[in-house]
Amino acid sequence: MQTAQKTVTTLKEHVVEILSDSGEGAQRCGQTLGAIAARTGNGIWTVEIIPAEIRPPARSIAGASGNRIRIGSTRVSNGGDETDLVVAFNEQVLLGRVRAGELKPGCTILLENMWRSHGDAAIAAAYAETHARLVEAGYRVLEIPMEQACRALVSDPRRGKNMFALGMLCNLYSLELQLAREQIALTFGKKDAAVVAQNVKLLEAGHEWAEANLDFKYVIPAKPVTAPQVVINGNTAIALGVLASGMEICAMYPITPATSASHYLSDVFEKVGGIVHQAEDEIAACAFAIGASYAGKCAVTITSGPGYSLKQEAIGLAVMGEIPLVVVNVQRGGPSTGQPTKVEQGDLMAAIFGSHGDAPKVVMAPSTIEDCFYSIITARRIAETFNMVVVVLSDASLATSQQPFARPEFSESWVAPPVDQSAIPEGMKPYDWNEATGLARRFIPGQPNGMHTLTGLAHDRASHVAYDPEVNEESIHFRSLKLAALQKTLKTPPVFGGDSGDLLVVGWGSTQGAIEEAVATLRAEGRKVSSVHLRFLQPLPGGLKRIMQRFRRVMTIEGNWSDRPDDAIIDEDNRRYSALALLLRARTLVDVDCWSEVRGEPIKPGTIRRVLLDALKPKAKERAR
Amino acid sequence: MTMMATECLLELCEQRHELEDYQSGVPRWCTGCGDNAILAAVQRLCRDEGLRPEKTVFVSGIGCSSRFPHYMRTYGFHGIHGRALPVAEGVRLARPDLTVFVNTGDGDCCSIGAAHWIHAIRYNMNMTVFLHDNQIYGLTKMQASPTSPRGTKSNTTPRGSTLEALQPLSVTLGVQNVSFVAQAVDWIPESLFEIVKAAYHHQGFSFVRIVQRCPEWLPKVWDPWLHDPKRILMLDHPQGMQVSDGLKQVYKNQLAHDPSNLDRAREIASDTDRIPVGILYRNPEVPCYEELRATPGLRTTAKLKQGLEAELDKFTFWPQ
């Protein structure tokens, strides 16, 4: 076997994609590559590319399934910009990505070449035509006989090509083969040793093939890790957060993209005495969790947009009865069924203002994978301290992305205390609201002297149904006051970048990494841009207005709809702002601008950079001055 | 020893409850409302069984029936329309030490909450459910309900309802895992109490449909049965409920029915001419969901920590 003359390029970072038809294992390949790079000490962020259907037709543009891995020499906080290198198992799945503008001009494509000589003339022709067009468009297309090489090792190359591709990629990115072998053993460890051996064989074959036939290699320098790291996606982090918070009951109904959190929890929860209850519908799941919480065990219900809509009445009941409850909404594209597998930040207003009447609840949004874990622990504590509903807004991007973070060290303070069964003191009422904070002791069945009927009707301190105007206003007053009491404990979020300047960007949720990357890039270019990222959306932390006032302009970057000011019909009388922008304008009376997109993909740092550069340009009015 | 015995005795005294210990407030139901009879039977049950008020929870939905918990001096949960059952299931799963009752109406259970009803039967969690079936929406002022007889004139069906009535007993008996189904009428307090008691003692989902009069909106709908005791079919069986001699004199139509016979129970339930009163079906062998899902061993922080660390280990890579 000849060894090709290699050009070795050292890179700061690279974005790699592996694409296949659904079921060909590209996702597994990508996740494993990410894990190997992370173990090497590279920063990584992986993003799943998921078709909306379970078995889309083979070789279809919409059927692309796979993984996108951004590998960096330092910490990586988001999926990055366009892709630098792609491995594709057929040319059709690649086309969708090309059309979506996801590939960098001139990007390297490692393309399965079995289709060129395919028995079906139409397929062969489609391949040849696409190949020619890709070359013409300037992509560096390398045709790889993956199928052929795998056939020498396995009877069904369709189930093994992914490990061959992994071997090629390990070679291309100079990753240690031994680490890859170990990772495969971890991944397939549940199955038998023969499966592991087979996959290792394919891995090694891919590695050898690349070594012998490809004339280039990359090195992305890594800093070996000094402390234990975990690599998980946001949904797994949420499930582990549920475990760590000491909650014992999760009631759910299947819904994309939230379900994988419940899948994982179903697998592990019982080992620590927890239960995942798959209810008959979303409403039942919420009501079940409320019943469990009322009975003394703070419960969680995990859902996504449509399910969140269905739960609204029950959430209002928890607010009215002051029952602690954690509701996780892994946001997807909306409205209605929308885009189940795609990312959007469209539920902020529904989370804050959902349910009829005045229904104050806490809304938090994790912004990293690590945050998904800790947010649940915090949410449980707030729920039980304030007897409130806490909504945790994750999204499809966090749900399926992986990023290493420091292994959590268990703390007993995370865990819910045992159910309080101490007697209620004589004369104490179930809603003895504290005049200053609105807080009252939580009455739990089993407590002697605490008997009362909790009701969703307006009620007085004794939980008696009351239609008295004063009583109604008093109860609404105290339920609202609890938000203020919580707000007093929140810290003003830190400013990323300088304390003052030309432009302040405010964001929330999964966009943090991309926003801060764009801000850092612009600051390195001498621009006076900073950002603030909000973890609490309801209540908002104090001090935001003072921060904003130190900047000439303030804008939000969000993944929900806002009107395009360029549209002829849009003016300041009818312009619909993005959700956070609208909230901040109301809260601070600062003229907060916004930019948003709803493409279903995570917002790219490069896109944000362009938006911010545009925002930094003096406006026509200012220029005239 | 003497000390301990005295303490035990004192505790016993403390735990003995009178009827008043379970009563709370003055029911705001209409005069003549069948709900009053149900309340009396249930309060008597609590006293006779010595249920600890702080360990007893009544869960309800919305409607006249669902005001029930307010009139009990126990823990109560008066929630939202149709969702009493899932709330009660959550209570039950979280706290197997509590005794759980559910009060629901024909609109609450058979219409807006019908999905939960079907699945609650399937879960078979240990709770006693009273379906207060008056065949009409009362609190919202007279609209036809799913159990309204065809032709019922109401505010939403001014020319008479057009659909056949849903039969709650037939529906319940048709669902997998059904374990206890009984029927009572509010105007025979003796059998009402006996049925409520049998339901309480059944381990599993005990479903009692109580034919309940609404004097306000459908005052005459049950008159044919009320005035003609022959149209009441008393179910009598050593394995079920035994009809007293006194009742036998009034309700001469009796049927020996073995409540373990599901097919026969379904036949009896489908009789719309007569009202069967008694236990239609009982199967103590159906497993309860909360027992199927129970996790072994005591939950401790140490166990939780161990479990979490084991999971984190799966995803951790350590410094080389």
C-alpha cells in the first residue's frame, strides 16, 4: 500500500458534516467523532441534522440525516458558520445542504462514488450530473469508494460505512486511533464484543484508506483536559438535572423534540426511585404532575410547543392553587405543528403570559448544555420555595447539540427535602400570605390540622371560595408579589465585552454562544459592541436599564418572528418586535431594536456579525446631523 | 407497660371520629339534589371506617358534583373541568399512604374528561370514583350532557337532544383492566351506602355510577323509576352485595348476579329499561398501576448520589 504525499494544515477550527439517508448511521458517526475530538481536548459542538420523517425515501433531498461537528482548538460555544468538509453517502442528501447555503464555498466533499456505476441508469445519471455541477460550483469533490472498501469486510456495507467514514475522518483530523477504538467500545459496549470488533475493523480500514489515498491532513491543536468533562446533549442534561434535583415524578406525553429527555429518564429514573409516567395526553401529564406536587413531591412535565399550549389551563390551576411545578418546554418551530425537529424561540410570550387571567409564573431559559442541567435544579428549588410554576424554555438546538462541560459535583443542597408531614399550628391558614412577599407555608396532605380544599376558584386565606372583591384582589396581589420577591434575589447579568459602547446586544436561550462569538470577533476588529444574555425572563433581573443606558444602541437577537422594517407596509405604528425586545421596551422604556430569523436552524455567528455591523452603521437620520 | 397501654388508648380515642369531624360548611346544592345523599353516605363511610381526615383526599373536577370536597373536612382538591382523574392519579402515585376519592359528574367524566376516564380504568389505580350522573349540565344551567336521554330539552337542545345517551356502565365495562363497577341510586340510601363501602374496600379503580336527581333542571326524568320500584333491578349475590330483607320487600325485582362474571355484567349494564343497583363487576386480581410501577427499596440521598454518579460516569472523559 502506497502512502500518499501529505499536505498537513494546522487549523484553529473546522466544521465537519456527515450526511446519509436515514438509518445509515451518519449521526452515530458524527457523535462519535465529536466525542473523540472532545477526549483529545478539542472544543466541540455537535448539531444533529434530522429529517422530519422516520423513513424518508432513500436518496432524497429532504431526507438528509446526519451530524455537524464544529471542532476547535479552544472551547466551542455554538455550531458555527458554514461547513468546511462533508462526508456524504449519496449526492442527493448533499444537495439539500448545498441549497440551504450550509456549505462554505470551495468546501471539501468526500462523496460515496458507488452511484456512478449504479445499475439504474437514472441514478447513475443523477449522480454524474450532480457531481459535475458541484465541481463546476467550485467545491472540491473527492469521490470515495466507501461501499466497495466496506464490502471487503462486511456483508451489508450500508450498516458499517459510518465507521469507515469515522476512520477516514480520524485520519484526516489526525485524531488518535486508539481513542476512537475506546470510544467505539463505549458506544457499542452494551452489545457484544463481536459488534465492537467489527466496528473497530471498519474504523481501521477507513483510517488506512485515507492514509493511503488522500494527500491532505489537518491538525487542530488541542489542549488536553485537566478536569473530568461530560459530553451530553441538552435533553440528556435536562434528564440528569431532573435526577439531580431530587424530583421523583416526571409525567409526559410523547412530543418532538422533547421526548428524548423522557426516553433517557425512563431508562435511568427508576434506579434512584423515580418514575416517568407516560400519560394519555398532554393535559393529563400536566394534571398528573400537579397532583403529585400537591401531594408533596414536586414533579416535572416535559413537553414542546403544541403540548405546552394544551397544558395552559392546568398550569393556571397550579398558579391559582400555588402548587410547585416544573414545566420544561423544548421549543420547536410554530405555530401549530410547525417544524417539529427545527429550532425556534417562539414560545417566550406564551411561557410568560400563557393561561388566562393573571397567572404569574417563573420563566427561565438555559443557554448552554451545562445550563440545561443546572436550570432544572434551580427550577425545582424556586418552585418549592415560592410555591410557583417554573417554566424552563429549552429548544431543539440545545436538545440535540452536544458540548463538553465540567463534570457536575453532586451537592445535597440540590435535592428536594422529604415531604413535610409536621402538624399545622393552630390557627394557621393554607394561604396565610406574608404581607411583604406573598409567601405562605405549603400545606400538604397528611399534615394534621391542615385539612382544606384547594380550589381553582377565587379563594381567601382559608381556601374558601370567595367572590368578595377585596379577597379576589388580595389573592391576585399576593400571587404576583412572589415574582417580585424572587426578582429581589436575582443578580444583574454580567456584560460580555466592554461596560459601555456603541451597541449592546441582548439575547436569551440557545443563541448565547453565537452572539458572544460575533461580539468577540467585532471587538477584536475594534468595534465597541457588548452583549448581555438573560437566564431569567420572568421576572427579569434588575439593573438592565442602567446597563442599556451606557450604550448608544440596544438590540436583541432572537429566533422568533419580528417584522422586517424594510417591508413597505411596516412602520413604527404596526411593527411587531421580537418577544424579548417587546418585553425590554416595556420594562425599561429604552428604544430597544431587534433582529430575528425563523429559518429553523441555529443562528450563525457569521450572520450575527453581519447584522451587528449593519446596526453599527450610523442611521440616515444620524448621518444627516 | 401501663404507660404504653394508656398512650395507645389515648391515641385510639383521638383517632375515633364522629360524623361532624368529616363535615365542613353547609352544602350549597339545591334542595332535593341527589348530591346531598351521596355526601351523607360518604361521610358515614369515613366515620365507620375511621378514616384519618388528614390522610384522606377528595379530588374533583368542575360542576355541581365537584363541589363535594368543599363539604368534607379532609384534604380536598377542586381542580379544573374534566381533569380530576389525572390529578388523583398523581396524588396516588406520589403518596400511596393517602386514601383517594374522586367526585366527578357526567359532563366532567363522560364528556370533557372522557379520555382520562378510559385511561384511568386501564391504569387501575387504587381509588374510589363516584360518577354523580344527573344527565344534565347543572352549574352552567341546563345543557344536554352525553348521558342525557335522547329527546332531552335543554338550553342547547331546545327541540330535544338528537343523540342516544352514552351508557357509563357499558363504557367502563368495555375497557381493559376494569376491576370494579357498581351502580347506586341516590334515593335508596341503604344500598347507596353499602355500594360506596364495597367500592372503598376494593383494591383498585372502583367506579360507582350514582344515578342522581337534579331537581332544578331535570326534575321528572327519573320519575318512572322512582314511582315504579319494579323498574329497579336489585343485584344480589353472596360475592357481591346482599340485599336486605327490608329492601327486598320494596324492590321485588331481584337478580342473583355473580360480580365475577364480566359478560353477564355487560348484559345487565346494557338494560336501559331497568336500573340495576348493586355490584356489576369486581375483579380483585387486576394489578394496580402504582404497584406495577413501584420502585424497590428506600429512596435516599445516598442512593440518588450513587445513581447520578453512575450515569455521569457513562458520559465522562477523564484527564489522560
